Amino acid sequence: MSAEPADVRQHLHRILVEEGQLMLELERLLQQEVTILQGEDADRIARIGAVRHRCVEALMRLEQERADLTRMLSFGDGRGAIDRLLEWCDEDAVLRTRWQATLEIARRCKDINDRNGAIVGARLRRVQTLLAAMRGAAPPPVYGAGRTAQQTLPGRQLGQA
């Protein structure tokens, strides 16, 4: 298929604009999620998770559209494909600048998401520890300043006579 660089540029511009807007929305959602995860409101956690999921699905559709464009124009797959496409149709580097800005937002989103994952992981470990204590399992070891395990108190079954 033969395509004109100007037409491809216009199509890619639309994709990158939508992608950038969605990435900013995802960043905003992830920042809200930090506060919500620190609370105890399971409904709010579920609601923001559903909204975040829809945003990620929309981003995945745009990513697929961008990948289809690079393949259709024989620029290949993978990381270098978008660079080759931009070299071909983006003489003034406007789209490349937009693309780089979107990648920066994606890096910030990853950092926030990793932090949120750490919060969720810590809460999950706390709940597992509490459940284990209620079942009478031995508590996890306590570590001293030298990172060596210290003696712990024996576990006991809670809620039983």
C-alpha cells in the first residue's frame, strides 16, 4: 500500500494526541488511587480500579492502532518501528516531541503504579499476618538491627477458649 507522509502524519497525530490525553488521565487516576488505597473504603478502591482499567484498555487499543500503522507501512514491529515511521513522516519533529512527552508521562505512571502496588502488597501482607495469627500460626520473625532474626513470642489461637 502506498501512503503519503502527510496523510500518515495526520493519522499518527490523532493517535498521539489521544494517547497523550489518556496517559494524563491515567496519571491523574493513579495519583487519586494513592489516597484511596491508604483509606479503608473498598467501594472507592473498586470504582477507581474499574475506571483505571477502562483507561488502560483505551490506551491498549491506541497502541495496537499505532503498531498496525507501522506494520501496514512496512516499518516493522517493536521499539524502533515508531522511530522509523517518525523519520519518514515527521520532518519538523513535532510528532516526535509529542511522542517523547507521552513516554515521559508513561514513566511517571509506572512509578506511581509501582508505589501503589507496594501499598497494596504491604496491606496484603498485613492481612495475611493477621489471618495467620488468628489461626494460631507462628508469627513472622522480627529482625534486629543487624538484620538477623530475633526470638519471637509463640503464636496462640485467637477467639478460642
